Amino acid sequence: MIDTDALTGTVTQGTGGVWRVLTPDGLMHEVSLRGRLKKADVGRRAGGTIRRDTEAAAQETVKLAVGDRVRLERDERGQTLAIAEIRPRTSRLARRAPGGARGERVIAANVDQVVVVFAAARPDPHPRMIDRFLVIAEANGLSARIVVNKVDLVGLDEARARFAAYPRAGYPMHFTSAKRGDGLEELRDALGGRTSVLTGPSGTGKSSLLNALFPGLDLRVGEISASVNKGRHTTVGALLHPLPASVGGFVVDTPGLREVGMWELPAERLDQCFPEIRARRTQCRFADCRHGVEPDCEVRAAVERGDVSVERYESYLKLSEELAEEKGEW
């Protein structure tokens, strides 16, 4: 007798058409995607976005992602399992497809929060890239927190100074050292009972951090290339790891991203993805204020008063310009 509950599960990894699915009984199954699912109406599970053109949607290839909850069925002989149904998603984290390709790439599904990991040094942090990661989280309707790892290289006070703009903007911050164990207990509590995506550039120590937090994961750790001060990729695709039963939840370890692009985010909506700008946008004289040269702009006034950081404001202007230029590609 087949346990019906064991035929539902969560996708943890996928390569070459073979997907690994974890079922509630703790077993991991390697399965394929049933043929009839390869073309389906994906609008109903697009993270809350409902597509009106169902005929066009029916021709769109299903993009299965780690974190997707699926139903498995056995073949007629009761032997081979395959994915027969993809359950509706509660959320997703998606970005523009890399390498100049059109469209988007779903990094993970059914996510509760995005944890953006940067290093205090080696490699040096780039605030504009941090802002890109945060905007992608905001555009996907996901809460975000920032982890500054390797604080042992510069000291806690220096690390706090370098990232001072982000707690002011309202983002929870964690200052950690996987090497010394700094800040791990607080971060472990923040991950427990949730599905979290850890993302950030290569070399920031995401895998080392996860190994220090949850030693049983035993993730591969790469070295920093001294010649270019960039981390070598050690995670080749997004991997969903179940956390210990005492903690609960999952964590998605993503490849180090050297290219972070936004997809189908209108430039006029970008101000909603900066919390400190979003809180002031309705106080501008014009409802459609872009916070550039318009008169009586409360956002610019807040920058002049020091209530909004100059660096974050400049990031907003740069990303707004980029989105306006890329609009034709949608």
C-alpha cells in the first residue's frame, strides 16, 4: 500500500531534467517531470500574478524551481515516480535571465524571506549591488535581511559604519563571522521555521556560514581568487536544504551571482522598492514624482536633511535610469 502523504513533496534540486523531491517521510526521490505538465497554464501559480491570456499561457513551458511543492504519481506498473502536479505557489524569487537572455529566471518558489549575504571585506562590498538584491526582493513582495559576514577581517565597528545606511532604511542586520562564530545564534533564530533564500555575490562565505550555523549540511566551500578578489563558484545551482528538526524550515543556497538584473519592474514603481523612499513618496507635490528634478519633492528634501542616505538615493536614480532604458526589451 502506497502512503498517499508520501506522494507530495518539495523540490530541492534539479539538473538535466532530473529533480530531487523530499517527501514528508524524510525520503529523497529522483524523478522526472511528467510530459503533460511541460506545457500548462502557469499564471495561477506565478506568485500572485494572474495571466488573462490563458491560451497564450497554455503554450508557456513550465519552469519548475526549487521550493516548488509537487504531487508525485507512479507509472502504471507502480514503479517509477514522476511529478504529476505542481501546487500553486505562495511566493517566488525571480530575476532577469542572465547573459543577456530575455525573460526571467525563478530562483526559488514558496519563499518567506531573502537573506542577502555580503562580506565586510575580501571581496569588498559594493553598495549598488546590495541595493539590486534588495530591490529584487522588494519587487517580488518578499521581506529581506542583510548579513555582513567576515567581520573578523575589519572589526565590528568598521563593518557597522560601512553598512550604516541599511538599518536606517529599515532592514534587519546581522554581523557575523563564520570563522569565529560571531552573530550566529541570532541569525539561526531568524532562519528557524522559515524558508529562506541566501543570496549574494561569490566569495562572501554563504556556504561557510551555513556550515557554521548547521554543521550537518556539510556544504562545499570555495576559495577566494587572489588575482581578481572574487570568489570561485562552488554552488552550481540553487539547492534547498531542510534545516534540523529542532530548528525547522528550509534554506535555499544559491550560486554566487555576478550579474543581478531586474525584469518587468517599471521605472515608475522603483520608488516602492526602497522602504525609506516609499515612506515619503506620497508627500511629494506630484503623485507621479520620480524624485529627480521635480519641484517640492519630499524624497530629495529628506536626502538634503540626511534622513535618506545619499548613496541609497544615488542607487535609486541609477536603477531608475537603467529600468527606463530597458523597458523596450520587455
